Amino acid sequence: MLSRVADSLYWMSRYLERAEHTTRLLDVNLNLMLDESSSGADHRWQRMVAALGRPAGAAWEDDPYKLSHTLTFDTANRISVLSCIIAARENARHVREQISTEMWHRLNSLYLAVTRPEMHSDMHAEALLSGGQEPGEFLQSVMEAVHQFQGVTDSTMSHGEGWHFIQVGRYIERASATAMLLEAYHHDLWKHPERIPEGNEYLEYMGLLRSATAFEAYCKVYTADLTPERILEFLLLDENFPHSLRFSIESLVSALDAIQRESGKSRTENLTRLAGRLQASLRYSSVEEILRGDVVGYLQDILRECRDIHCAIYELYIDYSIQTALAG
């Protein structure tokens, strides 16, 4: 596969996963405003910005709808929903011949929906800033569209090398997002990991799980008793939940193995070592061991290892030297 094709498929997938994650965090936090007192609003929104990596131009200024508008429509912000969808569609356009017609139709429809002129009209902006129904409806429509695209991708695209690059982009982005989400909550959760929350605190814990689409899945495993220890165990180490770190890394490693087999690349030792080490760390860790150590340090190590894996993917498959190409 040409490196430019792999690059475009990889980033198309990453940008869509990022758009869905940003949308979900905004939706969860806007809904929490209806249930919680305003006393903790500043902390909650600052925490959300931290979970998104503190993007430039998206600082908390005591106005949730202004921040929501920035993170949704500001094209100067690289993590805004609109920026991510535009970038995903541009990458898809570069490899139009590699993806199915159904995939292109879904992604192009989403792009046209979020870039239509009335979305940026003064009336729509005022509705967003006034706290009307438009923010929630828009955010839900974006999440549904991304989920539909991912489903169409899995059911209409041949599961060859290109499809595996899409999986790599999806799961490396998802793993990084989950790690940043858990890190942003560390002050609120890990001081008393066995604590049973009440009132607003319970809503905060529920908000964390909903931010990873995990509340219902968590309840099926642990019931509705929410404790920091169980939440950490579920979002880090559960092998069956699609947004857990372990599931994401297992899926990433599986896709990388498939790419290596199909591409015939021989010098994959560095990438295999990096991905395998992170996989083993999550596969053989226990939540008790993690809590006895430095939880934040553990999460930061995961983020660093995800960045290292990204760089190794680029070095091996996308931005490789002539010598590397000749060596196979």
C-alpha cells in the first residue's frame, strides 16, 4: 500500500474518533448542568478541557455555551468537532478510490450537514449560546453519524490492509483519549478509591463513565455501585469493553499484526516491541497494583507509549527512508 494512502486512512479514522469523543464530552457535561448545582461547574468544565488535552483557544471563561461553541465550530481550534470532520473528509477525498461508496456518502453527508451556512448564522449561534435545545441535538447527530460511518466501514470495506490502518487510527486515538480522561479525573477519584459516592459526587462518577460510553456496560459488571477503584479497573483493564484501554490496545496490536503480515515488512521489531510492551502492561496489571503506585504516572506512561507507537508507525509505513524501503 502506498504510504500516502495509509496516512490518509489512518488520519481519517483518528479525526473521526476525535470528533466523536469531543462531542460526547460536551454532551455529557451540558447534560450534567441540568442535574448538578452550579457550585462545581467551574471545576467540571476545567476538567473537561484537561481531558481534551487543553487545546489552545479553548480555555474555560465561566461560560459553558461559549466554550461549547468554540469546541464545536471554531475551525482555528484543531480539536473542534468541525475541524476534525473537515480534516477527516479531506483525508477521505485523497483516497476516494480506496473506500466504499457507502463510506464516502456517510462522511460527505456529515461534512455537508456541519458546514451548511445556517449552522454558522447569527441565529444559530445565539441559540447555542442561550442554552437552547440545538447544542444537544447537534451533538447527538454528530455522534450518530460517526457511529454509522464506523458501522458502514466494517460492513462494506474489504478487511485488508487499508481497513486495518483505519482500525489502527481508531484505537490509538481512543486509547489516548481514555487515558487523558482518566488523568483529568485523578484529583477527584484516586484519593479514596474505595469511597461510595453520594449526591452530586455520584453524578460526577456517572459522568465519567458516560464520557466513555461505559455506564451501562459498567453496571452490567459491577451493578450501579460506583467506586473509583472499580471505575479505574473497568476503563483500564476490562478486556471486553470497546472503550477500555486494554480493549483498545489489544485491537491496535491485532491490526498492526495484520498489516505486518499483508505488507511483508520485515523490520518491524521496534513497533512490535513498543506495542507488545504496552499490551502486556495492561494485560497483566491489576487495579490494586496500579493504585498502590502513581496512578497519574501510569496514565502518562500510557500516553507517552501511544505517542511512541504513532512515531514508529510513521517511521515504518508512512515516512520511511529509501534505505528502509529497500530493506523491506
